[in-house]
Amino acid sequence: MTTLVIDASIAVKWVVEEEGTPQALALRGRAKLIAPELLVAECANILWKKASRRELTKNEAIFAARLLQAADIELMPTRSLLETATRLALDLGHPAYDCLYIALAVANGYQLVTADESLVRVLERPRNRPLRDRVVLLKEAAGI
């Protein structure tokens, strides 16, 4: 079975209906999914934002968190990724938290699946292009 790294933009789609939810749910049956431990904090923050914007009620956000807490995803420690993620953030000019996901994918020879189009745009720049093959947009991930 294929192993994929996913980020919070994918995991939240499992519990909140939004564009890409069917594709994100389909990944769950097709691959072993892993993520850095950071995923927990990012998902909690996304649910808080959605509740703050009244896209979710407080109870819906808490229920979504409970579902994510039980999701079949292997959370990986991030300490060993710190230097690589920092280098990537500096080289890409992109936030380090996103670079932790890339660092995990690179360190293990996996692909990162994301719905974060801004991250992919950064990787489309010519000097960043070598990393682009490690990152797949959710809408491109159907063949994985």
C-alpha cells in the first residue's frame, strides 16, 4: 500500500463538507496516511477559525475534532525535521509549518498531498521546481 503525507487542508475535509471532501475521503482507503504531529494543532486551529467565522457551531467544531482525533493517521515526531524544515522555509520563502510536511515527505521518499494551492504555486517557481514532484494537489491525486 502506498504511503502519503497529508496536511491539515486534507484532514479537515474529512470532517467538514467543503470543496474536495470526496477526494480527501477517497485517499483514506487508498493509502497509508501519515503527517507530522503539527497536524493536530493545525486542525484545531482551522476548526476554531471556522467556528469563529460561524461556518461551524461550537458543537460541530468539537465533534469534528473528536472525529479527527480518532482518524487513522500516523502522527510522526517533528524534532528530526526541524533543520530541514527551517532550510526549506528559508529557501522557499514560505512558512516553516508547511515546510514540516514537505520535510517529512522528502525524508521518507513519500509524496505530500495538499489542497493548499499557495504552497504549490511557491514550488512552481523555477528554483523550487525540484521539490514540486514531492507535492501533489488534492485535485491531481486521483491516480495515487
